[in-house]
Amino acid sequence: MTRIHDMGGRFGDGPIPLKKIDGKVVDDEPVFKTDWHAKAFAITVASASVGKWSIDKSRFFRESLPPKDYAKFDYYEKWSSALINLLVERGLINQNDLIEIKKKAMEDNLEVSQVTDEHQDVLKAKDVAITLGRGGPSAREVLHSPKFKVGQEVRTINYSPNKNIIGGHTRLPIYARGKKGKVILHHKGHVLPDASAHDLGDSPEHLYTVEFLSTELWGDKDGNQKDSICIDLWESYLI
Amino acid sequence: MSDKKNVEHNHDEHHHHHDHSLLPEEPELRVKAIETLLLNKGIINSDTVNELIDTYEKKIGPRNGAKVVAKAWVDPEYKKRLLENATKAIEELSYTGRQGEHMVVVENTPVVHNVVVCTLCSCYPWPVLGIPPTWYKSDEYRSRTVREPRKVLQEFGLELDFNTQIKVWDSTSEMRYLVLPMRPVGTEHLSENELESLVTRNSMIGTGLPELPK
């Protein structure tokens, strides 16, 4: 089985939530729809400088929210809730802090105090542009030669690839498990999310883009013979 | 790793995936509470929070991607570099970094139409397109695009010829995909700047086409 975030191919979701005027799509949404969306975004990005979690770990914490919460939460509720859980797991805040701040919040008494001892790794405003511009590349050297070549037919494994953690993070969607496809791109070595999400190191592997026919994934009735789906997959996901 | 350690690890993580419920349920208050806590603990800095918001509201957005596309339309050598090594070619215009560390540009042709999705979360090329719109992050777009892309594109007003192949790119890794749309016909006389204004955000995701010249 998998987790609630792994929804590719799921039935039952309705129309794409688009703004339309006279039947035409209008693309004029503000970057952040509310102030708290903007804040949830910014405090998550800023906290990562101190929390030092990998992008894979932050994804794992979002997809590990209880399914009922995940389904109900708006995007930035997922971000802020997963952030709270990450901060507790990292020991940067604890449950007592949460209980105390909730009390203050409910009393409408949230006050920012003068901080004299910022964390040594805190992200400073002057470093924002350079930090974002640098990003966090996932390319890593892999010493062994790639197992697969561009043009080669491969099959995905039909179970969760995460070897270390039951219910752990992986990036092989369930809709593409046990399916036959063709390697169309080879991206060389990249950090393996299945390890990185659990603080188990980079464990880099060769990364490929594999193209699957729509009919291979969904069957002749549901698939479209013309169409294909291209998915980035790590070497250990493939046989 | 031993089985025993696995079990402990899982137990621990299970525990922490519910801590968020200790804060107020109302999202605005929940965010305000965590922001206050982090400011008071010196984990975040309020100038930085404002700078991050300002950056993505004003500096990093889809007009960056439009510049890349327009340049590729007028400069065949640039287009060649873009299709061969998108990360490097995009870096020529100084768009680099977070959520665009490893770029791939996929070209639309009269026979192939590309469309990008992230079924597992909401991966999106920030340096060239900014923060994704709400619909891109919706369950509806994430679940349906891989199974029924033609129906999804129809909702965007995009009716593709039956003979056009649709290639859906599910962004499961740190590779980030940008669609290079076809240059609209009848734009031979337009400058690079004028072309840039025709490039819509949706045309670079694959859920739309560039605008036609007025």
C-alpha cells in the first residue's frame, strides 16, 4: 500500500478548480491568496536553514499527515502542519511550547518578544537571494556505470521500493508499479529520496526518465493509444 | 538497519506526525502561533520572512520563463542549447537555484503536446515560473492528468487533434520540466519583447497555448 498523497490516476475528483469568465480560463490569481498563505510559505522556507532537513524529509512529513487531515487541509495548511511536526522531530520546539503558544493564541495574546540570541544558522534577509539562487542540487556522483541505457525497455518493481523503512518515503507512484516502459533520458546520479527522507544519507543512484504508454498504465479501454506518461525513476525502482 | 530499530523509528515518526493538532485548528491562527513561536525562539527572522514573500511576489515568476521561451523562438542557437542542457541555458538569463536546480525543457511540435504535473506533491520550476497556482496543487489536477489528460486539457479550453500525441511528465524527481510551446503563426514580424508578452504561464506548463498577436 501507499499513502494518501499518491493520487495519480485516482477516480472521483471533480473539475480542475479554474477561474473562468464566459467559459474562458482567466489566470490572474495572486501569488499568495491570503497573508497567512504567504506567511506559511515563508516561515517554512526560512526554518529549513536551522532545521537542515532535506527536501525529501519535508515531503515525507507532508504526506505523513493523517489521511483525514491531508484530504481536508488546504495546501498551506499541509505545509504549516508538517512544519510543526518537523520542528518537534528535530527538537527545535517541543510539545510544551505548542501547548503554551496555543494558550496565548486562544487568549489573543500572541506577542513577539525582543530576541537577543538568534540561532546561529538563522537565515538572514540579506542572504535570501543568494540562498535561493544556489538552491540545493540533488546531482551526485555515482561510481558504478548505469544499469540501463536510453532506448532500453525496463519494468518497475511492483512493491514499495523503500528498503529501510516500512511505510517510508518513495517516489515510485503506485499507478506505475509493475509496469513496462522505455528509458528516454538518463540524468546520471541523484540523491535517493527513499534514504534522504529518513536521514539515511544521500545514497545516490542513477536516475532515468521512463516513458510508459497510456494503455500500459490504464489498459486498452481507459488508456489512449496515442498518449504516454513520462516518470523520473531511480535505478533501484527498475528491473 | 536492524528490525528493532526500524520499529522504533516508525513509532517515533508516527508520534510526530500528529503534533500539529496541539495548535489551534483555524489555519490563520495556527500559522500566526507557529510564526510567533519561531520568532521568539530565534529560529526565523521577521525581515527574512518579508524578504522571502517579496521575492516570490515581485521578482521570481512566470515572466522569467516567458523570457526563456521568447529567446528560444528568435535565437535558434539558444534553442539548441536550451534543449540540450536547459539548466545551463536558463542560467544564461540568471534564473537559477531553488526548485530549478535541474531543468529539462520539452518542446511542443505539430505532433507532440507536452503537459507537466506532479502527482505526488506539487513539484514545479520556481526560478522560471514562480510559485504554482492553486489548481496545479489541487487533488483534481494531480489525480486526473495522468489518466485523462485530454479531458483535463479540455477544461482549460485546449482541444487537441486526435492525432497529436500527449506526453504527460510526472515530476517525481528533482528534475523540473518547462514546456517550450510552439511559436504562434503570424508572429514573424514581432520583436523578442513582443513575443514574450504572448507567452502565458499555462503555455509553459502545457495546459494552454501562447496568445495570438492582437
